[in-house]
Amino acid sequence: MANQKQTNKVIPPDWAVMSPYPGIRLAMCCGPNQLASVLISSAKFFTMGTSLQCDFPIEDHSKTVDEVHCSIAHHSNGVPYLTDLDSQGGTFLTPPNGRQAERIQPHKPVPLDEGSIITLAKCSVYFVLRGSLARTYAEEDSEIVMSMACHHNTMINSRQTSAEDIAEMIRMDK
């Protein structure tokens, strides 16, 4: 029998914030078909379960999904996190490039990525995180700068140059 948690007792973690990515959604699927889609970037915290009070209520014919089964919260780092709320049947996560779902530990938030697949207990439907979790320009810029510095250092190291020549190359780059 599913756990009888009350939806109103589930509170968002202190670190939950609004998502910086406006198009993040959860697609509910059965087999190859998408049944529904919910925009999850519009709230900082979100619950899933059989209760109609959940943000994403699920009809479960297997009777293995709890009333309030799991939650998703957005972190200030931009990543949504999945948390099992001590469900009886478990919450399972398949990473985007993963082959097998793994049961997540209760009350331990697990980061999600675009394409992550969430399965609740033995329910026949599953959920796929959709939308871009693209990095910010600042992160991309720092990677480009690091890449250019690495390229520059590789060029210098591949030559037999003097310290004076290296100093001159660095001055010319500025």
C-alpha cells in the first residue's frame, strides 16, 4: 500500500529558487507516446503523486505510487533536483545516456539533466525532462578563455623557445 503522506506537509527546500531556464518541462509518456507535458520552470518546487493536490497528479493503475511520491526543486545553480519523499515503491532515475534506471535514496536530491527519465515505482508511465538546461554565456566564455590559454601553452611547449621569446609572444597577445 502506498504511503499516506499529506501534500500540505511537503515543504520546498530552503535552496529552491525559480528556474533561470524558462522552457523546462516534464513530459509524461507511456511507451513511445507523450501523454501530457507540464511546464516546471514556472515554479521553484513541484510535487508528483496520486493525490489531486500534487502539482502533477498521476493516475496509477499499479497502485504502487504514493499520494505524494517525489518532488522536483530548482537550485540556484540552474539545475533541477529530484527527491524521493520516502515512497514505498521508490523513485527511479535513468540519466540521459544511461541504460538502466537506478533507485534514488529517499530525501537525497539528485540532479536532473535534459533527457533524464523518471519512473515512479511500478507505474507504466514515465517522465522525461525536456527543454534546454544550456549553460550561461559567462560559463561558456570562461571555457573559451581557458581553451585559448591551453592552446597558447601547447604552442609554446611544442617549440624550443627562450624565455624572452615567450615573454614577447605574451606581450603580442595582449
